[in-house]
Amino acid sequence: MTQNILEIGNTVVHPAHGFCKIIGIIQDSSSGKGQGEMSFELKPKKNVSGNFRIIIPVKAMKRSGVRSPVTKTELDKVLRKLKYNEKEDDEETIDYFKNQKKLKKGDLNKVAEVIRSLEKYEYQLLLSKDQKTLDLAREILAREIAYVKKISKTKANKIIDKNLNRKGG
């Protein structure tokens, strides 16, 4: 993540809360360590009740998975990851915890890997927790495609299906 995206007013992506706007930088002087710790204050762009804010210390920003939205070029690379890879996909088994860890990292390439690995199974044959993981991964990717391409999530899901070599629907 480059430093220039971490400015007030910029949009970032939080792994659990989606698109957020940086609305402030807070200097915490209560730590008792001289100047205190600086934190970013984020406001999710989706509707949340009340005055919900996310506070992330500067030194924890990278570890938190917060990142800038992908570019169109980066998005094209992510979409290519959805294509079936016989060598990788035939050896892969469903590992719920591994997939959850990939989603929590916030890396869109990892999200695409989760989608690809779960989409090879019939949805009805997946365990409910794996169905939820697949639904979440698709939601994360569709949200980012819609943002980058400035299209609806319905159209974004059709792009996902197309890149999975499936008919969009």
C-alpha cells in the first residue's frame, strides 16, 4: 500500500467492512509514551447504523488488510485467476479455515482463489459454511468490480461467471 492513498478523503478497502473513506487522523496522547500513537479513522461507505467508525493504528494498517481499491489493470489480473487451472485445482481440497484466512487478508487475488476453488463443486453439494464462504468471496469481488468498472453488482457477478467459464445469470 502506498503512502499517498492514506490521506483524508481517500477511499480504501477494509476486508470486513468493504469500501471506507478516510475521515480523519487521530493522535492518541493517552498512551503515556510522549506524542502518542497515530490512527486512521475510517467511515464505511455502506449504510451502518449510528456513528460507526473504524479506528486503525498507523502501524497496524498493513496487517489489518486495509488497501487501496485495485486498478483496472490489477482487476484484469485478478479475473484471470478465476480461470480453471487443471494442475492447481485438481489437487486442491476444500479447507474452510484456509479459505477464511485468505478472505480476512483482504487480498483480492486470494479472494479469486477461494472462488475458483469452491466454484468447481456444485453449490448444493457444498457444506453450508462453504456456501457462505463462496457467497462472501463473490460479494467481495463483485463489490470491487462494480466500484472499479462503475457498474451494478448484477453486471459484476456476470463478469465473475464469464471468467469462471460459466454463463452469467
